Amino acid sequence: MNTAISDIKIKKIAQSRIHEVDFDNIKFGREFSDHMFTMEYKDGTWQNLEIKPYQNLSFSPAMSALHYGQSIFEGLKAYRKGDDVFMFRAKDNFARMNRSAHRMCIPEIPEELVHHALKQLLTIDANWVPGGEESSLYIRPFLFATDEYVGIKPSATYKFIIFTCPVGSYYTEPLKVKVETEYTRAAQGGVGEAKCAGNYAASLYPAKQAQENGYHQLVWTDGKEHKYIEESGTMNIMFIIGNKLISPNLSGAILPGITRNSVLTLAKDWGYEVEERPVTVDEIIKAAQTGELKEAFGAGTAATIAQIALIGHEGIDYKLPAIETREFSNRVYDFLNNLKRGNETDKWGWIEKI
């Protein structure tokens, strides 16, 4: 059976909860919009497509995702300019989700269908898209195994959901980060390039230790030698050394970020010298010591650009140049924020008006 766009059923909420939200003081990930999209996979096909009121789920204690971790997700945003709502690179997110699904032995989603469902969901909940300069509507598609079976094998059934939530800034200040030399986020041959739930669970304990020592997040290094830089917290990481933009190359242990790709594309378009290659901890620390490290920042959906103010390594904190002096990262942050709201020319086809 082939599922069609016309199969999506719509059941709207009786009374919106939007009046309960203080849009001037939105906490990230705490307020949820009126509706969600759901569909189920069973008997070899996606079925039971529905947009319905946001609600709790009911499931068996034996649900396999809870025991064996077959769970993946994505994160993207919608933005407001006046009465208009725009999505940023939604098709790329769904394509990446299918790459994660392949690695996690999960059936792929029909990308065109879920893209259409998302547009319908945003049309219904358009009033939930905030208009503030630092605010947006966060969109969370996720997919998990639902077999009621305690046994290690790929599930035969799955559930896919998209819900949304209005959000403000993810980080409220520049970050202090610490180079992690003991724990590992991901290893070669593992699932580092998949956006699966277990990657984030594994990061919590070492991140908690760093926070107890005065840092906001970690700089993750390779699992074999802790010699090469991979990511920072839940973001890709980039550096300006001299006049070059340098990013760790996608080694198989690094998530191929949509924002990362956007930043690299813009840098090349603007004429910057760009290097995607292995980046050693020693190289970055030496550049910080000599003053050649002009900028360091994280790139991801939640924050877009998260400035790194300080890097800790082996008991020494290296302060980076003042945020206001950073030419590239400030420029790319402003450009992307304007582009996402329809205020810049989109020659890449990244923006979609709802």
C-alpha cells in the first residue's frame, strides 16, 4: 500500500493554549504548540497519518525503543517576518533523517510526504511562530521503535512524530568550553554521524562534570587518541586561524550539520579560504597561545552560531578575542538570521515560505 498526501487526517484542538504562553519570556523547549503530526509503520508501510492535538503517548513497558535505543530525531526551525512564516532547509533535515534511519536499521520516511505534512502543521499552528528577533519555532521530528518485545533485533513497527515549540535564545552568553581528553562522544565505525538519541545520553555525564568545573560545554575529541577535535557540545565547531576558516572534516564520527554546511557554503561564496580537514588539539591551543586563533564558534540549529569565549585545556584557560571583534562569525550569524526571515536573497533554495 502506498501512502499518499491525501491520506493525512486533520483533527484540530477545541481550544488553543496559545494564550497561556508569555512570548516575551520563552524558555527553550518548555512550551509546545497546539498540534502534532503522527504516523505509524507496520506491515511494511507507513500509515495512519494524522495531524491532531498535542498529547501524551501511551505505550507498553516492553516497547523496544526504551530497551535497545532505536530512536532518531531532527531539529529545524521556522521563522516569522510580519505575516509570513519561513522554513529553513527542511528538505535537508528529512534527507539526513533517512541517513540516520539507514544506520540505525529503521525504515526510511517518505520525505516528500512528511515535508508536506510539516507545511500543513505549520499552517495550522502559524500563530505559534514568534516574531521576536531572537525567537523562532523549533521543530522536532523524531522516529522510534515500538515493538512490544524484549529481544535484540530491529523492530517491525515504528512511530514518527513532529511537534513544535516556540523558543528564544538557546545560549544567553558566550561559551566557556573544555577540551575533553577522557570520555568519547563517538568513535570510528560507531553512530556519530547519525542523529540518534544514544549519542546525547552518552554526552551527559562528562558535560555535567565540565559544568561543575565552570564550563558550559565540552570540545569532543576523537575516541582513539583524543588528539583531533570533532565537535563542541551538541554542535559542529569551527575556527578562524589567520585568515582561514577551518572545520573538522566529516570523519564518520561527526554529525553532518545543516548549519555547518550553510556556514561553509557562505564562507566560500564570500571568498574566504576554507579548510575541511583533521584539526588537532595542539594546533588550536598553539594558535590560542600565539594570538593566531581569531575566532572559535559552534554551529547548530538551536543557537545558529554560538560564540566560544574561552577554551580550557590541561588546567589552563585560553581566552579568545572579544566577540565584537570577530568579523566572520558575526557576519554569518547576522546573514543567516536575516536570510531565515526573508530579508536576504536566497540563491541556494534554503528558504521556503509557508
